[in-house]
Amino acid sequence: MALAEQELNEIAQVLEQPDAGSSAFGELRRRFPKLVMTRCDASDVTEAPFRTYAAFDLHLLDASEHCAGVTDDPAKATGLILAKRS
């Protein structure tokens, strides 16, 4: 599943909310049930984020091959990693 610009904008709207830290993961799971999602601490991810928000770094996940990895290409994204910022 590639992420279209409209979907990236919708993701941004959720992550830009002042209370995104408490509700963002659940809200994104509800809106994008076909995407693989995971959350972790920002210090757990060494790759540069796709986008950065106040509470989270957003990484795109490509799990289309045998091994999953971080990608910066929305056309290859099959999921999201929400890395919580301290």
C-alpha cells in the first residue's frame, strides 16, 4: 500500500494536534487499518525521520520484502513507525 499525499496530510493533521501524544496511535490505527503500525521511543530508531512533529518522529515502514525496513519513499510505505519524542 503506497501512501498518497492526501493520506500523508491526514496523518500530519493527527500528529500536529496538541494532545497527539495520548491519542495519535489509536486514531491512526482507526483511520488506516491496512497499514502496519508500531510505536517506540525516538531513541530506538537510528534512521532520519520522514517528518518530525512536536510529540513524534514519523518513519515510513516498507515491509513488502522479506525483511522490513525504514524508507523515505511514500510509494513503498506499507506502514508507519511513530517514534515518541521526549
